[in-house]
Amino acid sequence: MEHFRNIGLIGRLGSGRVVDTLRRLKRFLLDKGHTVILEDAVADLLPGHQLQVCSRAMMGEICDLVIVVGGDGSLLGAARVLCRYNVPVLGVNRGGLGFLTDISPDELEQRVGAVLAGEYMAESRFLLDAFVCRDEEQLGSSEALNDVVLHPGKSARMIEFELFVDGQFVYSQKSDGMIVATPTGSTAYSLSAGGPIMHPKLDAVVLVPMFPHTLSSRPIVVEGNSEIRVVISRKNEIYPQVSCDGQEHIACAPGDTLIIRKKPQKLRLIHPLDHNFYAICRSKLGWSSRLTE
């Protein structure tokens, strides 16, 4: 197990509960003899802290561990930057569902203390790279831990497009768009659109059509290293958008091509030893417990 000495703190802005948790966490880590480094965006929320402050990218270079306090959205934003640096990330839940940020603030010191003592499990989660091209020229790019979504933006009209996987034509479709989700994102927007739940260890990507104009169109699960290409028809009268994790957006035009591939770098996610994916699904999705005798 790694020795975590330099620990970075990232927190969701605009939440008093997050600030309270950051204060507790800072005090706990300093009392344990760790070096605490604050992200510049949250440093002003802790006046008089007298700690080192740096950008999120620099945090990836100098920290042994980064702790994100917030919801899954906060961790998604951090993951897209920190995956480049192979730094492990631990999430403290101060948001909603908490599929990724799985430490409760009620058990903050106990759970974080156990991780710092080497009692944790680590896993790798892959991300997706998304590129929008026009006549072989790249117009924009971003990455996603959960999903890449082609959607009509503010328009209520459908999009017509063609789908290719590894250069092979799959189908043409009229729909509200397409969700391309990782196993991590299979419990997010993809699930709401009727996609399958995929275990995080799977090396696969799911393609989920959004309200397709045909009853036979269903989600497709493909190999994780597949190249997915979505060609937006020139006949479209609207200008769709591509959203990555619902946080980064790229504008498209009729005739543009969306290319999606697995990102070379992976996120290193830290969990407590009793982390259980199925238990999280039961808790967050309201699944029934075992039958009583």
C-alpha cells in the first residue's frame, strides 16, 4: 500500500456543508502529520488556513492522494484532470446519490483514517476521449468519465445520424441523440435512458439511443477499445451539441463527425475496504434486501 503524505483537497463550491467537511478534514489530516494542499478554487473558503495552494493540475503532480468533497459531479470534474497524473482519488459524499464519492461525512475521520493506514482498495476506471471533426479538421475535444452525449441542445427536434463502430456501419437513425457511456457512467444518464447497468470492472462501452424513431432500436454493448464514429447528417436543420459528463460542451453542425475512443490514461479510484458495488446499487437505486425467513 502507498504512503500518502502530501494530500490535496478539492471541494464543491457554493455549499456550506462542503466547507464544514473541508475544515474537519483539514484539521484531521494536519493532526495526523500529513501535508495538506488546497485547490486554489476552494482556498478562499478557508480563511487563515496558511496552507499551500495550487491548481488542480499542479495538485496532480505534487500530491500522493487527492480527496474530493462533494457529489459525483465534483469527482467527475476532478477525474478528467487528475487521470493524467496517475494520482489516486478518494471521494467524500456531500452531494446526492454518491456512486463515486462513497465516504459519508458522519464517518469522515474513521474512514479516511483507515485509508491513510493502508486499509483501502484501489481500482482503475477508464475515460473516453471525444473529438468533433469537420472535413477532417478537429473543431473541439473533451473527455468523460461517465458519458459522451450527442443531443439537440435547446431544440425539440430530432437528429439524423449514422453510427459506425470500428469502421463498420451499424445503422442510420432519427432520435433525440445518442449516449455513449463507460461502465462508470452506466448508472447515470445511460440508466435513465434504458441502458444496462455494467460492473465497473468491465472493459466495455454501451451505446444508448435517446427516444429513437423506431421500436427496434436498443442499447448496444461494444468492446472497450472500439472506435465509435457518429456522422451527423447534412440534412439536419438543427445544430446539435456534444456534452461530456454533462459539464463540457462542444457545438456541432450538420455534416460534422463525432469520434469517441478510450482515453489512454485511467482514473485511480480509492475505496474503503468494505466497498461493494452491489451494495451501493441496492442503497442508491432502491433495490430490495434479501428475503427474511
